[in-house]
Amino acid sequence: MAGISLAAGLAPAAASAIDGPAPAGPVSATGDFQDGTYIVVLNDLPLATNPGTAGSALAKTDTTSADAVAYTDRLLAQQDAVLQGVAAEPTYRYTVALNGFSATLTAAEAASLSQRSDVASVTKSSLRQLQEVVNGPDGGMPQPDTEISPDVLGLRGQGGVWSQVGGPLSAGAGTVVGVIDSGIAFDNPAFAGEGIPAPPASWSGECETGEGDDAGDFPASACTNKLVGGRYFVEGARSYGLEVAEEDSVSPLDTDNHGSHVAGTAAGREVSVEDTGGNTYEMAGMVPGAHVAAYKVCYDFSNGTAGCAPEDSIAAIDAAVADGVDVLNFSISGDPETLEDPVDLAFKNAAAAGVFSAASAGNSAGDGVPVAHLGPWQTTVAAAAHREEDGPVPSVGSFSGRGPISVDAEDQTILKPDIGAPGINVLAAYASDADGPNWGYLTGTSMSSPHIAGLGALLAAEYPDWSPMAIKSAMQTSAADYANAESNQAFVGGTGFVEPRDFLNPGLVFDSTEADWDAFLADPSTGYDLNAAYVHIPQLGTEPTTVTRTVTNPGSADATFEASFAGPDTLSVTVEPASATVPAGGTAEVTITVANTGAPTDEWQEGDLSWTSGDTVVEIPVLARGQVAGEDPGPEPDPMVERVFGSDRYDTAAEISALYPDIETVYVASGTGFADAMSGSPAASQGLVPRMMTTPDGDPAPVLLTKNDRLPNTTAAALGELDPSNIVILGGDGAVNGDVEAELASYGEVTRVEGTDRYETSANLAMMFGGDVDTVYLASGADAAYADALTGAARAGSETAPVLLTRPDMVPAATAEALATLNPDNVIVLGGEGAVSDAVYTAVQADDRIAGANRYETAVAISQEHEPDVEIVHIASGRDFPDALAGSALAGTQDVPVLLTKPDQLPSATLAELERLSPERVVILGGTKAVSQDVEDRLNEEYPGWVG
């Protein structure tokens, strides 16, 4: 395309890189809410990760089948139920990469939604701003002659990576690179369709022409075999009261340069361009053969501001996953102070569905803003110089966002940025102007990120079965050193400068899955165990810390790797086994032991751990901070309460199940209908199985929770770990349907205890105790009185006594028949007269009633059987019961009480009972939504006085 002038005649210019610090992150359930725009995420899985519709590296997310449509309708119905509590209409509904919606809420509405058990998070949102980065920020670097990143990275020319994969138009062939940005200049030759095959059959994207006066800005003909999709999202910005400026376009058209430049850097075609001085440049993206899809979310607004609304970005991710992209680039700022930014969580689900994503590390390091996009499922990219100069290169720009990540010290277990790529004076496509297509130079992590996105597409095309994390790992472990010591610090440049000439044959890769990421989010302080291509330990103890890594050999031949470590004398790193043979396509497990042997305890130390096999070197950084091994740790810290929880009720039950010793039997109950699980807890405490008096070893059985029609991933994973011989389903098909029963059959022999209703189910459970029991507990089966049965079940389980359910004002026939058959010596009623009336008490000839003025005092009354200095007390929410269901069975096996608390306040009766019991351990059941941090803090204040 000789004769086309370069923007600004190759003069240094300011780049409007979309890479600034983001606003405040999620608002806690007990925090101060304000009127404003919010993103509300629900608990249930979106299409991208729902087992029946989930995508993978080899299959796109199913959004069109009958099952997918039915599941979408189910998610929308759940959202409708939540939206009934607010006045506003949703701005967006999300069902593919996220399950939730965005809406303008009052402070009261936001606070109310945050307390719902079906809501995972309620996050205040605000516009993410455009940020300028001046070209040549590191001392005014001269402009390049003919060297641009495809040459420096070894892609082009004889023996280059493109030639190894069949030529430039074979690089990334068959993949679709989605760019979420400011749109695209469809008429730029970088996006011409000649010679490009049609997109894959799985592609379902489209070209939107725009709205109103802008409808003609992006004609239907804009899309070709190269540019296969163009969409725009603006309603999020409008929900802030913003309107798009006249000079911009409410369409996929780019008027800002940024989106076109990013798309061209990732996947632009080879194009010869000439500046006004007659100099010719051979411009190209990383994968000239890949398809491109543009998703516009960033605009100039009529009030003079510019930026990108998170609501629009999530909608774009939702659409991109449904359309069938293979790779996403996000050169837009993120929240640097939270691991659960809803935009990043949408990228998590996209990654779980097989979509590789690259994101910018941020451009504000000089202003003290730390690195953004913290999720381990993303590849977060630092910006580096990339051409030969008088000084050493490559080196990381001083503006490029750097670590450690800005979260609590103990949670700093994730390395960011992940890797570095060219990001200073990058030549690529611009938006067209009156003279036609245009080109120019931009600087920023906005420019480095699309290099990695494009290279991710190159790897995805060559290895279609590789997961996004395998692709990320291959880039990280094969990266090259920078030219200076500062850049080689992992907090500055990640694992190194990307080196495509080595990443096609990485030797070993470190893979991880959605389950790993969810476990990390549930407790980030354990993130150093994540199977990542680095080791990052923020708090070493006085004993060495050992982590595990599983390495996969993606090659076609077995290989033996020898481990070695290079680092400071004060950092000890050892690997077992030191020599590992990994079969072709197989895995091996290694343990890495890290200790501080003399550095100051607040000092980060860093070294490099390598595995070598012939000419192949797999290298990962090891970073650690903390106490010197063997040192006297000083006085014992005050004892602290413990918390057992997961990302949701199903995950919490799975976490509780891991506390059991060897088991033979597992109980499975509905996570939404709680009555069966409550009356089943005593039987579970004894490990009873239908048709058998006890399990073969008499072991207690944990209670796991399931959805009615689907076994949650966390429950399935727990079953795999527990490996039970027997599985007992609690309740009928309405609670746990036949599909779930069929799934459970793959884990063990399945039996079911059920009845026509909860009362008959509880009766049938009671009959498993045999015909001669000493005591039967009787509790209300009404929903409002669940708490009494829940705490009573722990006591019943410890006494080998069943819990029967009754209606508040009459004894169901099934309950009466069970009492007659069991013929107990004692019938004890749980709860006050409002829960179980005097008429029922008389009808069953009860011997005693255990009750308090409310559910909290009833739990205290039930606890009174225990003497002081009890080993453990479990604390559960008195309002949100799922977390305590599994805990009640555990407490029964331990012969310890369950006490109740309000979510945000510890009742005085509960505190008084804790003081009487003086427990050695206090364990909270559930996350901070069920039992708030305020309650945990109050317990920690008092706890030291109880121990000893």
C-alpha cells in the first residue's frame, strides 16, 4: 500500500491507550452502599461453565440447543426473581460468560440484594477512563527504521515462526481473535479479506450496522472473511447518563485509533506502507491468517469525557463467547485492588470455556498504581521496548503496571504481570480519516497485550486441544531474559519477554482449571498451591513451605527433566524428584520446598527454577517473603477462630466433607430444600445406610449438597476425593431428580430415603435407627423453624437419636406411625410453642421441651448438655441455613454443639454460651455473606479468654 501516509508523519505523538486505574471494587455485604450503577452476579453457573452447555478448547459454548435454551430460560427466571426486589429495569442480562445483570439501584436496593442467598456479589460500577501515554516515555526513544515487532520476535523471514507453520496466512488460520475496545476501521487494508478462508463453521457472530444517524457508518459489507464480526455495546455508558459524542459513532466503527491499532497488532495482515518521506515499512500483526471480530465498548462522550463502561465490557464478553471466539484481547483498565472484579470474573468463565484472554497490565506505575487484571486465568502483559538501540533492549517501560498485586499481604500469592511483550512505539493500523486508511505509532500496555493475544491465537491454531492455561504456560516458561536487572524482576516483567521461536515446543506446561481458580478465590492465601508457571509465597513460616506442581509433557516423546535452582544464598529451593521422566502426553507431580535462610523477613526474594531436558529449558520464577527457617517465631499469637467455607453452599459442603476421616458412605441432599438434610444429619452422623445398620466400618458420613437436576462441579469433585462405597440420597425426585441419581451412580452404590413429603422422609430416616431407640427428637418441619431442627440434629447425632418432623399444630400420620414403631423412652420437642404447639406436645406424649425465646436461645438451650472446655463449637448463620446443613452432621460425629448467630451481629445469648463452654476451637461455617467479618472479629476479641 505504498503512498499511504503514516499518522503524524512518524513524529512522536500521544497515544490514547485505554489503560488507566479503575474505580473502587466490590462493595461488601456490610459496607456502605450508594445510589448508582451496579453489576449483580448470581450464584448459579452461566452457560459457559454449566456442565450441559460448557465450552472447552475443542468445543464452543452451546447457546442454541434445546438444553441451552431451557437453561438460559432458567437463569433468566432466577434473575427475574432477584429483580422483583428492585424498581429499575436491568441495563443488561448476562447468561453466557456471567450469570447476572446490571442495573441502576438505590443504596437500599443494593444492600438488600447483597443479603440474598442466591446473589454472589453486588459491585458498584463506574466508567473506566482513557489514559494517555506519551510515545518514548523512557527518555524519548528514536523512531524505528524498518524493525518492527514481527521481525524482532522472529516471526517473519526464512526460518521464522510463520514459515514453520506454513506461512503468514497460515499463522492463526481458523481462529477468531475478539478485540474488546473502541471499534475497528473496517476499510483498513490490515483487515482486507482477500485470500482468507471463510470463518469456521462454529462461528456465529454478526456485523451490526449501528443505530440512528450512525446506521451507515459500518455497512453490512464491512465484514469479510478477515473481519468476521462487528458489534457495539453502549447501554452501560448510557446508564451513567452519558451520550456518545457526535464525532464518534454508535456502531462498531473506530474513530479513536485505539481499537484499530490493537486489532492490527494482534491479527492485522502484512501491509507495505510508506511515509511522507518515502520510507517503506512492512507492517503486520502476530497472526495475519486469523479472523478478527471487533466488540466496541469505548466511546468519546458529549460531555468531553471518554471511556468504557464495565457493564458494556461484560456484555461484550458474553456475546464474544456466544459468537465463538478463540481469543480475546482486553486493553482496558481493571480494578487493581480486588480479585473479584466482575469483568475479570466474566473472563474467568470464558477461560473455563476454552477462550484464551490477554489483558493490559496498566500504564500508571509511575503514579503508584499497581498492576491490574489479577486473575490467574488471564494473561496480564507488561510493555517493553523491542528494537535494537544504543542502549540494552528489551526493557520494561517505566509506566508499565507492576506487582506485587495490591491485596492483603497473605493473599499476595499470584504473580502479575505474567509476561512482557512489545509495547513502546508500536506501528499498526489507525482509524481512517478524510484521506483514507491511516497508520501510526502508539505506546502502552494496550499495545503489548494484543501481541500476546495474537500469539495465543498462533498457539491455539497449532495445538487446538491446548487449554488457555497451557497456552499461557508455554509462553511463560519459554520467555527470554530482558536486558537489565530491573526488568528481569518478576514483579516488573513477569516471567520474561515473549519468545515465539521457543514456545511452539515448550517441553512442559502447567495447566489449571475452573475448579482450581474457584478454590483460589475461596481462599487466596493458599494460591501458592495453584498449578501455575511460578511459585509465589508471601508468608513463609519458620518451617519450610512445600508446594506441589503437576507438569504435563505436550510432546510426542517421553522426556527426562533435571531440576536446578539459581538464586540468592538466603533463599533455599529444592525439588523432589530432582529428575523426573514425563511420558509423552502425560503428567508428573513434583514438590518444591522453599525456605528463607537469612534475608530480612519483609524482603521479597527471587530466583529461577529450571527443568532441563537436552536443549529444552523450562524455567519459572520463585518469589518468597517471610520468616527465616528455624528462627524462634517469638511469642505465640492469640488464637484465632477458624472458618470453613467455599464459593457457594455446595462448595462449603464439599469443604466440610474434607474434614472427615476415612469414610465409606456419603449422604447427598438438596441444596435448596433443606428439610431432608436436617432430618438426615443424625443418620449421617452414624453412617447409617438403608438395609444396613451401619457402614462396614461404622464410619460417619458427610452430607454433600446438590442441585435438583444437576450435580455441581464442586460436589462431583468432592465425591471423587472421598471415593465412597455407598451414596444415600435424601428425599424424593422433587428434591434430587433421576438425572442426578444417574450421575451419582458412577461414584458408588446409590440408595434413596424418601417419602411423599418431608415428614414421611424424616420418618423413613428415623426407621433406619432400628426399633429400640432411647430418645427421639421432634422438630417443626415448617420452613420458618428450620433453625431448631438444624441445631438439634447435631445433638441427636451425638446421641444416636433420630429427628422426626411435625407440623406446628398437628402430628402428620407418618410421624405418628414412626413414633409408635420406634417406641422411644423419651420424646423431646425442639423449639418453643410457636414452632411446635402444646397440642402436638400432648399428642406425642412428649417428655421435655428444649426451647428459648428465639432460635438463637433455643440453640443455646440445646447446647446446655455440653460441659465447659468443649473441644469445638461450630458457629452458623441463623438466617441462611445451607452452610450449616453439612456442619450439623459433622458436629454430631464430633459430639459438639452448633450455635447460631445473626449475619452481622453476635447475639448476647450465643456469646454467653461460648463463654460458658470455653471451647478450644471455634469454627465458623460459611463465608462472610452468611456470617460477616464483623461477627468473626467479635469472636476473635473474646476467643483468647476461652482457651487454656
